[in-house]
Amino acid sequence: MRKEQKALRISLFGVVFFVALALGFAVYTGSDAILFDGIYSLVSFATALLTIKVAKLAERPDDDNFHFGYTTLEPTLNLFKSLITIVVCVYAAVEALQRFLTGGTEAEYGWAVVYGLLATSGCFIVAMLLRKYGRDSRSDLVNVESKAWFVDALLSASVLLGFIFAWTISKSSYAHYAPYVDPLLLMIIVALALPIPGKIFLNSLREVIVMAPPPDVVDEIGERLIPTLAHVPHDLIEYRVNKRGRNTYLLVHVLVSDEFELHSIEKLDDIRRKSSAQMKEWNPEIVMDVLFVKDKTLIY
């Protein structure tokens, strides 16, 4: 949790810095592409504040209002953040298209190149830091923040390459084409950026509407789970998976065979305890309920 909070503070401070940097350069250079980069960072700043709040809530145990804990807020926040990003990107693309069709935008491309160098290197550094913290803390919130910074780094890199090109042609006989570079560049940036928040939106939507994780994730869980219950005489082991933020919930039904002998409830508790311990050793965020049944109709 400490690593998660530290990563989110890094993200917040980074956003504040890059918002100021982008808006300052946008005013000085007159570039819509840099302005969009700043607005994107500003949106990230607003959602970063929410992310820190939700991360603290997710640490709370369940209560009368949230019977399964507060981790269900995480996919809801990620869904909201990705949706806002998509809306901002689409709006920027429409604006860029209109400017392109009306003659383009004049900009100070030399200083824009300087901005591109600073922003690209800075965003990639923050994205890599958050990726490391996200991997260490196993936090979906930090992982989504890392992806958001990676998108921002791609935006800045695209801005940099475009401005180098625009600055080059502005010094040539094709200078009259230079104003078209800024809106064209912005449309290219949006096309590059949209798939990442789009994927986050779809993954978060799966969790919000309680869909199962992707088949490869479910299959891997099954490969880990079945051996932990293999010693129990059974005819079938049925499991259902639901990912809620950082937690992965398993509902496991063990259809015991005729050879299964129950001497005490403590024996069932021991089976559950050992199976859960082995699964948590693989993934500490696993939450399991194991039910033993003899009647198959109770499973389906």
C-alpha cells in the first residue's frame, strides 16, 4: 500500500509540472497540439486526485455499505477515467480537422521542438517508474496510471517528431504547408492514443458489469486451483471468477464423490485453508469461497 500511495503521489506531482509546462509553451508557441497535450495532462490531474482517494478507500475492510469491500470502486474509477480521456481525444480530433480544413495553425516550431524534447523524456521516465511500482504493488490503479503516462509520452513524442518536420519545412520552399502540420499532427496523435484508453474502458467495463476475466486469465487460475483440491475425492470441480479491482474472487464448488468421508467440519475448514493459502502464495489478492456439495443441481 505504501508503494501504491508513493506511486500515485509521483503521478500527481508529475501531472502538475507537465500541465504548467504544456500550457506555458502552448501560449508562447500558439500550438494547438501542445495545448491538447496540456489539457490531457489537466484531465489527468483531476482524475489523479480521485485515484488517490479511491486507493485509500480500497484499503478499508468491508462494512454495512460495501459488503465485499471498497475495491469495487477501482474499476468504476478506471472506467470513468478512460471515458473522459476518450471524450477529450475525440473532441480534439474534431477541432483539429476543422482547423486543417480552414488553413491550419501558425506556430513557433523551434520552441515547440524544445517542449517536445522535455515532455517526451519526462513522460517516459514517469511511465516507467509507475510501471515498476504497479508491478511491485500489484495495483490496478497504478497500472492504469502508468498506461495513461505512456499515452502522454506517445503524444509528446508525436508532437516532437511533427514539430521537427514542421520546423524543417518552414525553412524550405514548402513553408506554406507548415501551418497544416499542427492540426494534422494532432489528428495523428489522437489516432495513436485512442486504443489505450479504449482497451482500459473495455477491461473496466467487464469488471463493473461482473463479467468473467479474459479466458486466458480464467484458464491460468484453473491450472493453479485444481491441484490444490486434487487430494479431495471428487467428481467435478467447478469455479467461477470475478475480478473486482485489485481483488480476484473465486467461487469454487467441489462435487464430492462417494469416496469422500466427512468426519468433522474442521476437516472442510482445513481443506479450504490450505487451498486458499496456496492460491494466495501465487496471487495475494485472491479471495476464495469453497463449497462442498453432493447434489450436482446445487452447482448450476
